[in-house]
Amino acid sequence: MSVITTEKETQISFDYALAQQIVQLNIQDEALDGRMITVNGCPMINFGNCSYLGLELHPAIKAGVMLMTQRYGSLYASSRSYVGLGIFEELEDLMEQIFGGPTLMATCTTMGHLGVIPVLVGPHDVVIMDQQVHASVQMAVSCLKGSNPAQQVEKIKHNNLAMLENRIQKLSVGNNKIWYMVDGVYSMFGDVAPIPEILELMDRYDNLYLYCDDAHGMSWTGRHGAGFFRSRCAYHPRVVLSTSLGKGFGAAGGTFTFPNQEMKHKVRSLGGTFIFAAPLSPPLLGACLASARIHLSDELAPLQAALRVRIDHFVKVAQELKLPLAGSAETPVQFVVIGKAENAVDVVKRLHQRGFYVNMSAYPIVPQGKGGLRITLTNHLSLNDLSNLAKAVREELDEQVKLVQSATR
């Protein structure tokens, strides 16, 4: 299939989703409880929330927002390259306790990638990206080609380490570092990077560096909520770890943890978005500080355990109902594969009408022909909510099969 045809089909699918009113929506609620949202006047149980532990409504985090607003106002409008609020250093100290290495705060993960990757990747380095690594990483890598058209950038098939090793062997001649860029937990299917196997490759090839975006692995797992990747790799001298504080952490911003202080200093001094982008506002810094303290306290483990119960319950019910799940049974991001984008739109539309808000994902966000339902699980949801959604999905998939069969007769 040609690229032009694929682009046309993608536009047609998006226009259909827009016409069916399942994308680019707004909620009408005056307040949120984490569980319910109102869209187009219809109350729905929210299975599209990435605040996995439910921390965005935690009293301590809301109090942190108010405290820093009272102290510093809504905004401190100065680049940290000149003079920043002292609470940034306090926050980064807490983050270093969580992640176990030199950590730098960014306005958000996307802006952070744009500041980090062009500084760390040298003109004679090679970048190899997993084909499903997050779009924000791919966007930052594209900036490398803009400043250096000779920069070598490749993509490999998802989690295909045999292909990776083959490319390492061939690209090691005449190049310096080889950067492999992955997600810890992939944002659509919720599947995970094969971290132990990647580390084995790094042991064999000392020119291999790993850049891991663990935005969806943060908080719900790992000691102090350091995330999926850190739970499998406490430290490595050739690993750069990024994550988002706008998901499980219940706040905002992004963190970048480096193997040494020199690398952190280089990025903070030379990274464009760390120099020119506005820093986090005082209210958001207050949320981050409060959440970091929760992560470093005994309060976190019960929250992680509660989410684990919900993940296990949903996966168990989904498997009993023979839902076509993709990804991993261990993460709070679950994906039900439907196939054609238009069919996925129809199923999502009917689920919304039944009072279940789920996201629809299709190409190019997921591989072509793998459109489906992206379901995110949080501590705001009850076990009955999870069971009822799984049953509703099963019924709608069966209905969709009947509709397709009827249309082809």
C-alpha cells in the first residue's frame, strides 16, 4: 500500500471518528471525582484517565498547590538559566531519592526530550528507535536531522532485539555511540520493553547506550514508585531515563535521570528547552513536591497494591470473556484489538452511549489494522466498574461482528 493511500485512509478514519463525536471532546463537569465525567451531556465512567494511582485528587497534593500559590503566585516568569525558584532544587533532590541518580526537571516530558536528545547525541553517533517509541521521542530525534542531515537514524521492528544486534554489529564501524530509544511501558498497547535482554546486549557492546521513556511506568510500580524500568535496572552507566509526572505521579512536568552529574550539567547548560522554555509554575511545583513526599512515604505501597488488584481483576475477567487483549497483563494500560479503524470507532461510540468512556486508537498511533480500544485503569474505579466494562466490550464486539457480516451479504 502506498504512503499516499495510507495517509488518505488515516484522514478518512479521523474524519469519521470526529463525525461520530468520539475524539476532540470536552467534559461539562464543574468538578471531578476521578471516576465519572460528563461528555455531550452523557455521564460516563472514565476509562481514559492516566492518573493511575488517583493522586490528582489527593488532599496533600491539592494543599501543596494552594500553599505554593499563596507563597509565589501563579507564575515565576524567569528562565532557570538566569534565576529560578529555590524549590526546584528541593524537588530535584527528592527526585534523586526516588530515581537513584542525578535528575533534572523539565516543563514536560516532550519539552525535555527536545532539550536532552540534541545535546546527548553527537554528530557521529547513531540513533536506533523502536518503531513504537513515543511520538515525543521521535519528534526530538527528527530535530537531529534538521541540524545535521548526515545524522544516522534508523527504526527497527518493535522489541526485535535480534534486529537490533544485527544493526549494532554493522553500525559500530565508523560510528561512535549507538543510542537505542524505547519506552519502558508503551503508551497504547501497554506492553513493555524487554529490559533484561537489552541490558545483556549492553554488556556485550560497550558502545550501546539506552534512552528509555518510562512515562507510563511511573508511580504504580517500583520502589518509591520509580517505575517499571527502575524496578528492573537500578542503575547503569549508559542509561538515560525519562518519565512524566503528569500521569501516575498526579502532578505535572517531566524528569530526566542521568548516570552522572556531568551529563546532567551538560544538558541543563546546553539543552535548548531548558534554557528558553518557561519553567514549571509554582502551583505545579507544589503538586510535584507533595507527590514526591508521598512517593517516599509508607503511603505509596498500599496505593500500588490497590491498583494491582484492579489490573489483575480486569485482565482475569477479560481473559474469561475472551477479549482480544494486546500488550502486558502487568500494566494499567490495556488494549482491545478490533481491527479496522472504522469498526473501532463504531464500538467506542456505542460504549460511550452505554456510559463507558474509552479511547479509540488507530493507525498511525498503532500498527495498521490493529485499531481498537485503549483502556486505562485507575484506583478511582471499582471492581464492578471493571467487570461491567469488560462485559459491555464483549457484547459490543459480538454486535460488531453481526453488523459486518450483515453488510457483506
